[in-house]
Amino acid sequence: MTSSTGLPTRTPLPRYLAPVPRVLENLGLRFAWLVVTINLLGTVFGFWYYSGQFAQTPAVMWPWVPDSPMATLFIALAIAAWKLGHELPWLTALAFFGNIILGLWTPYTLLVFYDSYSYLHPLMFQFLFWSHLGMVVQALVLYRITDFPVWGVAVAFVWYTSNLIVDYFIPIVGEPHHTAIPVARDEPMFLQADALGVIAAGEVTFTLLALFLALSIRVKKCEAVLESDTQQTGATAGADSDS
């Protein structure tokens, strides 16, 4: 459903599900092709950034290596599909999950290993930090173009659960495939956890957060439709009784 502005209707959701201001949501949707282009450029940069890790990973496991570039590719394709009139719920759900998970995990990891990332140029550090938080912002606008059907959410959850497994728990082929970190995996951290455990805990948390947000948006949008239908039915019944 579209509003008088030609943009998708903004379902009234609780602030924790739709924290992005309306004006910013509308701006992103109005300039959707620009958003697509920016994400495609980010995808190209991301694949370049991961080139060294590709060289060290068996080719069969490459789809699980470039987490952030895959997330920006998903959202570029999801928005493009919507603009072309063929919104694909499974693709939009993948974009939502990927941009929430990696958009939070990367800044989290940069902060956890802040001292060890001294080799990064300060501008590169800031770029990685803020550009990934921007991924979260754009993910939180996707509710305007999809209803997050349960089957679509299931596709995204299965994919990102498989990503968790090969990144941290059962690498299948070769070493764990998570983004390279600047310390040894068994480096002692805090709460008696090693470095791998700390970053794994972050990604598990953000995956569950994405699942919670997607299903909560689904429920709240269904409730809004039901409430609207109830009000319409009540108004129609009232008009009939008056006549």
C-alpha cells in the first residue's frame, strides 16, 4: 500500500521497532536507486577488503566469508526488486538480518579489539565503524516495503544460522570462516572467554536480535491491519444502522 506521496505507507509501530525518523525513512525510499548504488559500491569495496581472506579459504566456503559485502549486496538487490515492482520477501529478510547483524557486529568487534586495530588508519577505522552503523539504519527502514512473512524470515534465519556455525562452531572445511580479527582466537579476554568466544557471543546476540525484530514487526503490522479492518467493519455497521 502506498501513501499520497507515492511511498509505502508507514505503519505505526512502537519506537523500538521503527526508531528512524519518518523524514529520514522517506528520504531513503525516495532516493532508493542512490541507496542501491551506494550499497553496490560498498559491496565492491567489501569484496576487495576480503581478498586476502579469500586467498586463505577453500573456494567451496567462499559464500560464508564476505559477511558485510553480502549484506550490502542483499539490501541493494532487495531495494532494486521492490523498485521494479517485484519485492521478494525472502531477499528483503536476508537484507534485514544481514544489515542488523553485521552492522552491529563490526563496530562491536572494532571496540572490543580497539587497541589491536592500531594498524588501521584512523580514517579507515572511522569509516568501517560508521558505515556499518549506517547499515543498521537502512535495515530499520525495510519494514516499509515488506511484511516479513514467517517463511521469508525463516530463510534468513537459516542462512545466518549456517553462517554462525561455520564462523565459530563447525567450520566444515578448513579453519573458522569469520572475519579475521587482529588477535589469536584463543587470546584470553574478559569473563574467562577467549577472543573467538567474545566475537561469537556478539554475533549470536545480534542474530537473535534480528529474529526478534523481524517477527515483532510482523506481529505489529498484522495487529495494525486487524485493528484497521475492525474499525472499518464498525464504521460500516454504524452507517447501515443509521440508514
